[in-house]
Amino acid sequence: MSLLTQSVDVQAFASTQLALLDAELQSELQETSGLISNTSPTSLQRAGLAVTNLVVSSQRTGFGGRTVIELGADSATSGSNGELPEHGIRTGDIVLVSEQPAGTAKKREIEDLEKKGVRGVVTKLKRDTIAVAVEEEREDTSISGRVWLVKLADDVTYRRMNLTMEKIHKMSESDYSIFMRVLFGLSSPSPVPQNLAADPEYGKIDWIDPTLNDSQKDAIRFALASREVALIHGPPGTGKTHTLIELILQMVKRDLRILVCGPSNISVDNIVERLSPHKVPIVRLGHPARLLPSVLNHSLDVLTQTSEAGLIVKDVRSEMDAKQASIKKTKSGRERKAIYGDLKELRKEYRERERRCVSTLVGGSKVVLATLHGAGGFQLKNEEFDVVVIDEASQALEAQCWVPLLAAKKAVCAGDHLQLPPTVKSTNSKVKPKIKEGESIIKGMALETTLFDRLLSLHGSSIKRMLTTQYRMHENIMRFPSDELYESKLVAADAVKDRLLKDLPYEVEDTEDTNEPVIFVDTQGGDFPEKNEEEDTGRKGSLRSLFGESKSNEMEAALVRQHVRKLVDAGVKPADIAVVTPYNAQLGLLAPLKEAFPGIELGSVDGFQGREKEAVIVSLVRSNTEGEVGFLSEKRRLNGMLMHPSSPAGVYRLHGGMKANAHLIVAMTRPKRSLVVVGDSDTVKRGSKFLSNWMDWLENNADLRYVDAASIEA
């Protein structure tokens, strides 16, 4: 019997998770620790991990009484326009702001400057300024002279997962609820009636959205009827979020209290945006710096200021602002110390009043929304919920899911376990899990195994319902993944099944590139081999190599550029085109497309956010005599690329040799009318049975084209 199909020893599960999580955190810290003291600020900026030559331009009190420092370019280095240099910092990043070391500074001097710096979260980005909310524990936030900002690893998520696993570890069997017992396989799920459409309670639902299809209605009925757990399997384009909104509203009608979570802020914000028109009392937990502007009015920070209770703390905040301003006006150390003492007391009073306000707001809300680890904050301490709904559950570490699950009696998990698993760094690192003496460990358990995976293997399809009508892709784009991964169950909706680029709602010429849904440009023959990034750059041992080796293929890049040119010449808008590839070195070769075709999006495979594109071009890169394809052979990764090709939201910046991961939040796109694959079938088909099947399918079903080297533009 496999690990996943057995009931689980709960204490051994918690011990194993704690060891695996520690190894994962060490891997993440290893990636960034030492960079500050061992790498120059300029090199870190080139890698997208820092911004140099800044000065503090202002300091004020922001949301939640946090001190916000605003950083601008140092006029001595920025020139007349005052704009910041290109950088890879994003809103929501955790950063260190400290005095910038001189080029001649020694390692110990740099480490001392780092200790004196302040840590915080980036709250706002403009062309000429970066705002950072300083962490609350730090009182003296005065930094002078030329400073720099560098990105840090985020250990808050790990702390909350660890606390949750430690809590589970300390439980005795008598503490386990029926819900917990089912989730660990110690009890079977309560049976659900076979024909829910004819059931007296669930058959005659008053649907808020009557346009739901049969598979969506069936999934909602099943989730409502399930006593302990329900899985909603939503392949790409099948309206998973749409289904969850109806489910949440139906639960509210049944007077249930619901906690809605997801692994990322964007996944939660998407639900907030779609719920808000329904006038349900909702509260969104989370740092305002990380929330979409459109959901801020539902955020706890805004509600604590606009509610009646929030008005009471307004005077305290004004006084804090006045104290912040007075710090700059005094040079006396004694006076500054006294002001910081006053600020400390004011912050304490602010937080106490705010907590009372928070308790009132959260307690009065039917639907609370937070990221999985955000559900572990003080705002939800001792709060209980009838149901936890977890979106993108197949993208989350299981330990993350348990943060909200301990406050619930039932779980509904939605996702697609056949797409990208969560990003795990420790899998390929040298860090090994440390096992505490005397602790039981479950051999074979890995962080990549999600709660969704484990529950499906544990209880089988009896706890799952699948959405089967997809509303995004031409049916030819959908066909191979449906046949290979989704048991041929996906059906293209009438509105999308035949749509092509030539049918776009603006004028596009009818050409061989705009009237075909799937095109395969086969570079077979090995005349255009891949290159290692180090071969290409000649910079072995450079900062790039800190982030691992990457691959590129100049001929494929030229073919992609040529195809993009043809599409644009035919009338397709660059903003409707995305280019995706598994390797960031290849993205480097494709970067000039951003200048040539403003609006086009480039992206790596890893990452997953809800974006769509009319045309997607995939460059597979790998071409070698050994038939090596690397991580392309991961079936779920390829499925993510086929059906959710990725591209950064907004501006694309190359982050050295890093794969897209937590350091580069990548928004995912989806091909709607055109999928173009460029690759060497001879190499790719040798990577796995799945890849071989895909190459065979493309050769038989796509518009197949072979490369004429003479026709390739430089």
C-alpha cells in the first residue's frame, strides 16, 4: 500500500512536516544569506534583488500605525529626472533598508550596516519613489545618508506553519475532531446521496447565477452536502472561481460562517472582487501593501479607520504623525529618546484600540478572507468557522492549509492537481531535514505532496467532483491535455470551440498564422543546439550562477521573433500575444521583443496567476544529441505551460538565471485562439512517455512546419 493511501499517524505527520519545513526555510535563507555581505550592491541590483543609491525623502504613519519611510533616488547619482534605476522589487516584498556600504567596505563593516538597517514591507512603487512600512518591533527608524534596499527571505509563513504543526503534534487522539480524523484517514467521510439533483434538500436550489452549467451545479450541490470534505477539480478555463463564488453565497444563505483562503494574495483578492457586488458582509485580512487596490475597501486596515470604532483612534494616529515629524527637528539624543518613548506608548494604545475594533469587525462578518498563512494572525485567534474554502489548494503546501483548517468543521478544496505543484526549493538543495531524537517520521513524505493530492489518494474520487466545460480555448488547443490528463472529459463551450485569431473583434488578416489554432514549428535535426547559460555568458562563478544553470537556444528565439512579427503584421495587437519558455536564459534572448512590440508579455513556466492571452508562443529550448529535457519532463509543469503559459504582469525584467519563483511573482496567461510550439521533436520526445505522446499528437494534429534555415531572420 502506498504512503498516500494509508491512514496517517498524526504525530508522525507533524514531526515529518516540521523537519521538511525547516529544510525548506534553510534552503530559502541559503539562497539569500551571504548575498548582502558577499555580493556588491550593483550586482544585486542587476539580479533584481536590490535598489541602490537611495535617500530617505519622508517618514509618516501608515495603515495600522506602521511607520512608512519613503525612499527616492540620490540626486548625486540619479541625474535631472530623479527616476529610480530599473529594479526587480515588487509591492509586498520584504526588504532591508540600510546605509549603503562603500565599494571598499569590508565584510564585517557591511554586516554592521545590515544590523543597523530596518526591515519592512514595500507598500508602494512609483517611478521616482519606493515606500516601505517598517516592521512594528523596530522603534528607531532613523536612517541617514545614502541607503540601499535589498530583498529578504520571508520567514513569517514558516513560523505560522511551524506553530500549527507543533500544535497538531501536541494533540492527543481524544483532541481530534471527526473532521480531523477524516482528513488523516482515521475515519471515512460521511456518505453523500448518489443523485443530489433529485435530493429534497439539494435538488431545488435557488441559484444566484442561473447560467451555471451542469458540472458546476453538481460540484456545488456536492460541496454543500458533504459533511467533512469536498474536492472541486477545476481544469483550466472551467470556471472554478465562478463556481466557488456561487458556493460561498449558497453557504451564506444557509447561515454558515466561512473562512476563504488561498496560497497567494492574488488568489484571495480575485474572490473578494467577485464577492463584493453581492453585498455580503466580508472582511479581507492582510497587509494593505499586498492587496489589490480594488479590494482595499474590504480590508481590515481600511475598515478599522472608516467604521465608528475606527474614528476613535484617529486622534492617536494624528499624534503619532506629529511625533514622527518632531524627530527630524531635534538633534538632541535625549529628546529623540523621549520622543521614541512617547511613540512606543502611542503605538501600544493604538494597537489596543485597533484590536477591539478588529474583534468587532471580524466577529460580525459572515465571510472572512485571508491567505493561508494570513489566517494564522492575531485577528483570527479563537475564531471558529463552519467551513474553510481553500482556492488553488493544489498550489499550496499542506502545512499552509492546516493553518486555517484547525479553526474549521469542514473543508472545501478547489484546484487542479494535474498542474504545477507548489514551488519547493529544498528538493534540489544540499540541505537535509533534521530529525529530532525519538521522533517518528513518515518515510517518503515530501512537501510537494499537497493536501489535495493526499486526500484524493486517501479517499478516492468519492470526495471529488470535476468541472468539465471550459470557456477559454479553441477545442484543438484543449484536446491533447484533455485526452492525456483529464480522461477526455473536457468539452469546449460553443462560444469558444472554433474561435481563431482572424476572428478577433478588430481587423486581422486571414493568413496561415491567424487561421490555425495549433502550429508546431519542428526544429528537428540538431542543427540548432541549446546552450548552457554559462557557455553563453562566459561568466562562470558570477552572480548568475548563484541561481543555477539555465538553457537558451538562439535559433528558437529567432523563430519566435519572426512569428511575432508575422502576427503583428497581420494585425494582431502585441498586448494579445504572450511568449513562454521553461528557461530564463531564453527569456534573456527574447527580451528585445518588449522594445520592438510594446505590450507583448514574456514569461517563464513556473508561477500561476489568472491571466489570458489570445495567442501564446512556446519555446521549448531543449535540443541535444542525448535527448535530455530536464524539468520539462515534469508532466504537471508542461500542462501548466500548455494551458496556462506564464508572463509577468506589467513590466518584464530578467532576474539573472533564477527560475520564476517566490522572488518573481508571475501572472499566468492562457492561450485562447492560437498556440504555437517551437521545439526539436527528436530531443523532446525522448524525455518521457508523456512528451513522446505530445510530439506525436502535434505531428498528427497541428499545422506542422519545418525550419528552412535560410528563411530565419537574425
